[in-house]
Amino acid sequence: MPAQDVPLVRDLLPGVQVVAQSPQPGEALLSWLADAPPQQVTQAYLSGHGQTIQHARNLVRTRYDLHRSAIYTPPYCATGKVGL
């Protein structure tokens, strides 16, 4: 999410973690996941750069002991792919 849009989106989606984008695809998401406080998580929705989502899915599965079916991961872009 562009940094200037984060406050608006947080207001529109209370209870949802909204992260400002970084220069490198996925850097903000992986950084947030690595620093997020441990808590009970029963499901996850991760969307973004395809290759990053693969890494994030593994991190979430390990950190929160989630089954694959509890993690929804739609990519919206991928390096080197057209039409995704």
C-alpha cells in the first residue's frame, strides 16, 4: 500500500494489518511478518508479489503452526510474468 494511503485504508478496514509498500517487492510484508508480535492466529490472507508470497506462506505456517488450508495467498504480480 502506498504510504500516503495507509491511514485511510486502516480506517476502512479496522482490525486488518495494513503495511506501507517498500522499494523492493515484498520487502515490507516479510519485514512486518518477521517483527510481528507472536499471537494466536487461526487464518491468514497474504496478497502481493508472487515470489514473496511463497516465502511469507512458509514463514506464517512455521511461526503460527497453520495448516495450508488456513492460508489464502492470491498473488497479484510476479517478476518475469505477464498477465498475472
